[in-house]
Amino acid sequence: MIKAIIVDDEPLAHQVILHHLESYSDIKVVSQHFSAKDALYELAKSTIDVVFLDINMPELSGLELIQALANPPQIIIVSAYEEYAITGFELNVTDYLLKPVSAKRVQQAINKVRERIYLAPKSKSITLKIDREKRKLSLDTIKYIEAYGNYVKVHQDDQTILATTTLKQLLEQLIGSFTQIHKSYIVNNNRVIAITNEHVELDNGDKIKIGKSFKEHCKVLL
């Protein structure tokens, strides 16, 4: 799950961003802030993946907030003023959206966020509880993972293992390496060789169904 916060001194701006994000099941807005100063405290204590950030705010501007962070998360600037765009990109923001924000531009920005996450260095293994013991599995051997109540079925090249965890918990650990394409399936990004409107095909020939609400997730797989 991609954790996001919204920072803007205008309540209406929050409503607009929240409305646009409703269709993205892999993005969760964990908090909203009406000043950059309040957001600074939140970012100091929490792990946040992306910030939807206004620029012109009292006390501390959005640009000053970015500069105050030693290791800022991804930033999507949402502003009515285009003259700050060059400065924003010099600060390595992920995208710069002009108000009023369109659904298309939000989609483009979200895809950039996903791409940066998926291209980030990733762990090559995961530790799971299997048969009352902890076992480390190489991610390269996992084709896809299937929800199975309070368990998951881990489909490897040579076997299927039942692990004590949920798909949601696993996805939080595997973001960037695996992508959810259906409410019951997450697939190994590196094993995907083809995508249609109906399914994702893996390198061993397995075809995994794509859920209607997860089609956007698949755009960054190839």
C-alpha cells in the first residue's frame, strides 16, 4: 500500500484530491494537514511514500517544507501557480499539477509514483511463517501469491506453499517487487511477460485474471 498525505491550507483542495484518489485501491491517505508546519511533524515521525503538496501556505511554504526534509518522500506539487515548476523539479519532485487538477493528470502523477517505487532497490527474499516455523523464500522463485482466507498460497516454480499471513500484509512488504492485479492475486513483476485486458501472463505460461478495479495497476508492469 502506498501511504500518502495531503498538505494544503484550502479544505476544497483536500476534497478534490481525495475524490481523484478514490479509484486507486493501492493508495491510502493516512493524514491530512492544513499547514506545512504540521506536515513537517508528521513526516518526522511516520513513513510516508508520497505527499500531495500545495506551495503557498502561511508560516511555511511547500517548497520550504521540501527543503527542510533531509530525506523527503515523493512529492506531487499541487498549485495554482506554474512559476514555481522549475524550482520544484530542481528539488526532485515527482510531478507538478496545476489547479484545477484533472483526473488525467492525477493518473499520470500516480503512475510516476508507482514507477519510482518499482524501480527502487528491492529485497531479494521474504520471511514467512510456514507450518509453525519461519522460512526465508527467494522472491525470484515466487510466481504469484493467492489469497486464501487468513492464509496465502505462495505459488513457486516447483511447489505451492501455504503461509500464515494475508495478502494485504504481504503486499505492504513486497511493494515494488509485486503488484496486486486482482483482489485475490499479487504477481511477481519480474515474471510478467504479457498483459491483455483480461489477464497477466507469466514467464512459465500461467495466466492470472485481472480484476476490473486493478487494471490501472498493470500499466507499469511492462
